[in-house]
Amino acid sequence: MNIELRVNEQDFRLVVEPDERLLDVLRNRLGLIGTKEGCGEGECGACTILMDGKAVNSCLVLAAQAVGHELMTIEGVGDRLHPHPLQKSFVELGAVQCGFCTPGMILSAKALLDRNSQPSEEEIKEAMSGNLCRCTGYDKIVKAVQRAAEEVAR
Amino acid sequence: MNEAVVGTRIEREDGWGKVLGETHFPADVNRPGELYGAVLRSPHAHAHIRSVNVRAAAALPGVVGVFTAENVPHNAHGVLFRDQQVLVSECVRMVGDPIAAVAAETEKIAREAIARVEVDYEILPGLFDPEEAMKPDAPALHPDMHGPSNVLYHLPIRRGDMQAGWTKADVVVEKEYRTQMLDHAFLQPEAVLAYVDERGHLVVKVATQYAHYDRGEIAHALGLKYSQVRVKTMAVGGAFGGREDISLQIIAGLMAWTLRKPIKMENTRTESFLSHSKRHPMRLYYKTGATKDGKLVALEAKIIGDAGAYSSWSPNVVRKAAIHATGPYEIPNVQIDSYAVLTNNPYSGAMRAFGAAQPVLAYESQMDLLAEALGLSPLEMRLRNIFHVGSVTATGQMLTSSVGMAKCLQALTPYLATKGDAS
């Protein structure tokens, strides 16, 4: 089927299968490999992207369901010259270990900060509760989100 | 020595690539013209394979190659013993054993094709209890490689005089402890890209903890020279010991080398659980004696580690459990026997702490129970026995420096007094 997707402020015309997952279209057809697959069933959060600013698991969304929505992947969050405060704080505070959960973590955190620029620690933990880190770096991840929130507020 | 970096925070070299989504894990790399590989795995824990029929799979449009044991030049791999087959020929020893592999134009076709492979299994009773598997009359799971017994490894440690130790003991605690099987569940499921490069070398891109070993096992199984095989380690999405064994490397390499086409493979989470090693479940039988002054005088410990279907790192892991069996405590009279036993459970291998984690449950619980029996605080019980410079371990090692246990416990004393120490 023919669809149009808007990803990272760019429009794409695509031919996809009706049962094709948004995750696969992003990775295989658009080459946006920053979105990861960890479980394929919405448990781990590695495939988190933003859909109209809300964090969703792209393994649970069909590509066709994303038509008409504004999508953002990790590639749209920042770049080396203009990193997002979250990207900066994750690197500076050592909130990155193996890095496989990192894009999803940053997008869940971005969804939170975009609607609540001064979250409490509890609010951060709740917003990130759908993202698993098996290197068990949660403490530093929460601190990195707090640091980024301070920078966003400034 | 330059110690300036100690206590400072160094930015990871790979940090920026990871936060920007640029980092390449093996699932993130592709080659033009690549085929997709999938593996058929056994649903049975113990079975004899009477026949494998791949005709229906091979006939599916889009299937380029179907592989079984007979296509593997040297069908064996393993870190300590080559007791694991690339594709199983006759004897299935665990759920998840690979039987056949398919290369096809798409993932969908590859997965459809493996479902069409017909395997005629003679299902055999499984050995799932390591203590049953240890018995002399238990059927041997690896008679050719490991002999008539399923006891893969036994390490006895003896120190002092047990009789004298028990005579001095005013209190004796005897208990059995069990730890469970654990999966590393690293967040990135195994994936691999294998291809033949412009020099005619087999290149295998993989997330591994052990690139030089992978290279040797791929070369051995395929009958290639080391110089013909190149393993490139991609970003590793967590490992924790679970990427020390071969996963998809040889199967992908075999298909790429035979078909001269790039092969991409990715495990689903379920396939990942079914195929890589686990943390050893252990049974720990502990008998510990102490004097009324709270000094440990004797320990008798039997540790049984479930190695599962293949040896992997079991001897080393179970050896480490034995060496750590006393905990960080001085015990003059010690009898430790540690075993690795083959069963039809998922195979056990390396996982964080490599066998040193399991005995903690036993020796620390024993300390708490002894303290309670003697009317001492758990902290005091430990301080009276803790290793210090000059202590000799159960294996006869004299500790000569950097033994910070007592200092560490003393630093914790104020905290323990407030909430940590129930007594």
C-alpha cells in the first residue's frame, strides 16, 4: 500500500505491506537505525519514538497507523553540533553504557520534559518505567534527566 | 603511575554515537544483495533425530539454501570442549538445539521455510535434576566426549583436619540452599552479518565478548584457515557473559561461505532465550561450625552446579564457586566438593561473577544463623572471622595486601546500627 509518513520534519512517500510495523519501516526503508528492537512485544522500550510528542513503542504500531502523525526518532532529536540537553547530559553523567536502550530512554525523557519541564524524581521514574536498561544504569539515567531539565529550564 | 583520572568522570569515547542513534549494532548493518537466515530449533529437551526432510522448505519460492548437519564440514564448537554441534546431527540435548538453517530472500520467507522442515524425533526421557544425573546408573548424555558419567567436573578442596574442627565446634548449622537459573537478557538480541569480501575472506560482523575465539571456531567448523576468517566486533548491546559462546556466528558464516552471498540473521527475543547460556542453578549443602566465641572452626560444603546440556564454561564457573565457598572468612578446617553436572536443561555458562555469586547466599546465611545461635550481632560474627592481611584461604593462598573487608565493615557500622542491623 502507498502511504505518506512525516518523520523528523521530513515527508516520505512509501510503499509498505499492510502488516508492516512502523519499527521496520523506520529501520529498513528509511535507514533510521537509531530505533532499536529488543523484544518485539512492547516490554523493553528500545524502539520508543515520539508520535505527536507522545512516547510510543514503534514495534506495536503499524506503519499505516502512523499516517497523519508527526513522528520523531532519535535522529531528529539533535546532532553533534546541536545536541539536545538530554543527549549532552546522558554523555556527561555516564548514563550511557551499552547504549542499546539509550535512544528509547532519551525519547521517553524528551516526551516528559516537553510536557513537564520541572519533573520530580518520581515523575521521571514513572515516565521512564517503560524503558529497560539491563546494564542497570537507572540511577545515572534519572540524574541525567534531572540535569537536562535544569538546562531546559534555564 | 598517573592516578589523575581516578575519581574523575571520563566521557565515554562511544557515548556520543550512542545518544545520537549513530552507533552500529550488528542488526544495524547490511550488504547489498544480502539474504536472510533463520534457524529451526528443537522443541524437545532430549531426542534422537531419525531423519530431517528439507524438501518442502527448499521448494518454497525465495529460498536459496537449506542447511543441516551434513553441510557442516567440522560440526563442533565450544569454549573448553567442542561438545556442541553447529547443527545437530543425531542427538538433541536441550530445547533450542539448532537442527536446520535456511537462507532466503526475505525474513518472512526464511521463517516460513524453517516451519516446513520436517524432523522425525524419537523423544527420549530427559534428565532435568542434576543430582539424578550424577547417579552412576543415569544415562550418559555425552558418552563420546565426556565418558560414562554426567559429572563433567569435580573440584575437591581440603584444608586442616575436619575431625578436630568439629570437636572444637560449640554450635553447628547445617542447611541446604538453592539458587535459580537466570538469563542475562542483554537488551540487544543476537544478530550477525556474514559475507565474503573482495579478498575472498569470510567476514563475520557480530556483537561478541570473544572475537578471537569466534574466529577460531568459525575457521575450524568451516575448514578454513584463520587467515581466511575476519571477525569484526560491532557495538555490543549488553553481554554479561552471555556472548562468550558461539551463537549465530558459524551458521551465518557457513551459509555466506557456501552460497557466496551476504547473510543477515537476527534472533527474536524468544530465540535469544532459547539459544544462549544461563547462570548455573546451584545446590549448596553447607555445614558450618563455630566456637562459643564466634570463631569459625569447620566448613563442609557440597556444591552442585547444573551445567545443562553442554560444558561451555562450567568447569571454570564451578571451580570459582568452590574457591569462594568460605566467603571472605577464615576457616581452618575445610572440606569443599564442587561439581558440574550435565543435564538436559539449557546449558549454563558465564554470567556476571562467574560462579562467585551463588555461594554468597549460602555462606552469608550461615553467618546470620550462627550469629543468632551464639547471641552475637551479625556484624560482630563477621568481624571476628573476616579476612585480613596474613589470612590464609581454603585453597592455601596467603593474602598479602589490599584486604579491605574489616575496614569496610567498620565504616558501615554506624549505618548498620541505625537500620541495617536488625539485632
